Amino acid sequence: MLIDVEYFRVEHLPVTGSRASQTLPTAEEDAHGLAYLFAAEGAARIVGAGFEAVELPTRGMVAIPATAPAFVVEDLGGLELIRITPNWPNR
């Protein structure tokens, strides 16, 4: 965890080869929720059933809606993945 404040949290997520969307949330989070994925270094591809692959270039960001189907983040080389999620007040 890099930042965990009142309205949002920022965390570094290790990705070795690939990482499934089900492994992204922490134990206390809902399995499905709004998230932003940011490639601080390297690049990635997000693939899943029902949508075209999304390229995530270095310093690029993609929004993952709460209703997104299951997906996989594929490391295309040197990926340093940052995940930004809301902290809902009074939850």
C-alpha cells in the first residue's frame, strides 16, 4: 500500500507474467468495484472475454468499471502496475 487516505487508496501490484482480475482486490474490498490501473513503468495488455484487448502503455491509465467482466493483466515488459481505488466514507 502506497497511500490509504479518507477517499482513495493507491497500491503497487506485482505482476509476474500475468495477473487475473480476481486477485487485484484486497480481502476487505468488494470483488467488483471501480479501479484505475496505471503503468508507472513498462507496458501491459488487458484481455478478457467480451471486449477487445486494451493496451496500457508506460504512464498510461485505464479505468476498470465495477461491472467489468473478468480480465487478465499481461506484463509486456518491465511493468510496474499501480492500482487506484476509492475509499467510500462511512463504509
